[in-house]
Amino acid sequence: MGPLDGMRVIEFVGMGPGPFCGMLLADLGADVVRIERPHDARFHAAESTVLARGQRSVALDLKSVEGVATALDLVAAAEVVIDPYRPGVLERLGLGPQECSAVNPQIVFGRITGWGQEGPYANRAGHDINYIALSGALSVIGRAGQPPVPPANLLGDFGGGSMLLAVGVLSAVLHARSSGQGQTVDAAMVDGSALLTAMIHEMRAAEDWGARGTNAVDTGAPFYDVYETADGGWVSIGALEPHFYSELIHVLGLSDDTTMVRAHSERTLWPAMRAAFARIFLTRTRAEWDAAFAGRDACFAPVWDVSEVAEVPHLMARGTFIHERGITQPAPAPRFSVTVPATPGPPPQPGADTESVIREWAVSSQPSATRPQRSER
């Protein structure tokens, strides 16, 4: 029983960020119902194996009067709606915030888009790379003198998008439960990725942040970077503080090198430091360096490939990854001491739960004017 047990969420099925937010809420115990188009296997094939885990699926034709009526009945019995579409799509179907709040004044209408609900870019097409480009987040990722490096689609879609939406809807649910008043949550990836740069703006104000790739945490410092090993693997070091740096150079056999001892605080010596680190890390394999740094506070970790992470001893000890239905996937997070979420159930087949959801959520054949009492599950 997770901490969100009893919360009812409707997710209009889209791609990526919306389903990821639905997965987060379902992992924590919410009853997440995906509304999908009848016989539409496109999203199911692309997303459902992981992002739809532990959820249920209702198939509705939202271009029909009956389908919209049933969707509004589901809204009347829910606390949250997730809208993953461009501005105006659900309004044109008669399922926008105004229509949903008419049948359920407490509904939290969570909208996730790249550009937001208003502004010059609101109706433009875009993807993660575009949103983080506009927010400035992309500009700080990369090495000095080289182009910015897109961090896959993790920063805009999921870090600045889905996570922001999850925080937003849960905050609005707390308000709705105490006040009886629902609201619309506008979670824009351009806003969320901008929010993630807060510390960089703080450092800029203190004149402690320079051009891309020249700063302490963006590969500018040799002691905060990745290095290749003898077997073609990689290791990471993040020895920002002097005491961690001392441990680092001790393991690397450089403690007696006065130049390397001074180099941590002298930028002019960083090129020499980088060359020394690169040369030394190439003398052993990734596993050998992992063993050499065992028990040392040097801010070291091997770089594991996503195909390897399920076998990493620390992650195995924590159960960070699970293997369900033939797929290795991240376990629900964060951890709770009391309301421990169950292992996620399988993803639903599209439309497989239409009858059971309608029955359990006490949905009538006509749109309800008021929110019905919930039936016990």
C-alpha cells in the first residue's frame, strides 16, 4: 500500500512525459486509469511495457458524445486529470478544465507541455532539446570550446517536465482536499528546466560561473570529470573539496608530487593535472580502479552502462532495479518507511479495464452534474 493509495488519476494517453508522471503516481499507490483510443496499439507498443506499469486502461472514443460523457463521469469520480496534449486539444473535445471542473469542482487538472499554455511559442511543435535550449539549461552542458551536448531527453521531458507535473498535482491535491477547490496546473518543460538551473543563476550572481566547460562541475575542473580506463571503460571523479582531492591523489600515487598537491587550488596547473589523471587511469581496468578506491572518500564511481546497472552490487543491495515480465526497469522511488509501495503490476492491455473501472468508480451512463460518492474497492 503506497502513500497515494486511494487517489484516483485519469491520464489521457500521450507520449513520454505524461505517461512517466502517471507511472510515478501509480508506483506510489494511486489508481491511475489511462484513457486510450479504442484499438489503438501505437502508444501501448511504444510506452506501456514500463511507463504504464501498475495502471488500468479504459478505451473511449473521445470524438463521440458517449465517449465524452463517460470521460466526464470518470472525471467526476477522480482527483487528478493528466493532460499531455498541446493547448486547446481537450477543450475542442469538450474535456478541458472548464468542463471537468463543472462536474467536479475539486478536480486537479494537470497539463504538461513543452512551451506552456501561453506565450509566443505555446502552439509550436518542439521536443526536449528545444525546450532546454530556450530555458538556458542546454547552454551549460558540454566541454569548453565545443557545442552544447543534449543530455538525451532526460532534462526537459522528465526532470523538468514529469517531475514538475507530479509535484504540482500533488500540491494542488493537498489544497483541494483542505479547501474543496480544484485548479489547473500548468507544468511546462521550459519552466521546469529553467528551474533546474537555479544554482547556476546563483553562482552567476556571485561571479562564480563562467563559460561552458570552464567551471568546477561542468568538466572544467579535471577533478570533476570522467576518464577512460585500460579496458575501454570509464570512471567518474568528483573530488571538489580538498580532503576528497587528497584521497584521490593518494590512490593515484600522486601524494608526493608537489605540483599535483597544489593543482587543486591553482587553475594554471589544471592542464597538467588532467594529463596526469588521463595517463594514470589508462593503466588499470574499470574494475581494478573500483577495487583501488574501495573504502576511500575520494568521490569516485565507475561509469556503468544501462545494460549493466542491474548487476551493480550497490544497486542490487538497494533493489534499485527490478526485473519484471522480462524487462529490467527502475524500481519505484523514493523509499517509504511505513507506506511501502507494492511491486508494480503489469501494464494493461488497451481497453482491458473499461468495464471494471466504470463499475468500481460508480460511473453512470450519463454525465453527472455532481461528484458521486466513491465506492469502496
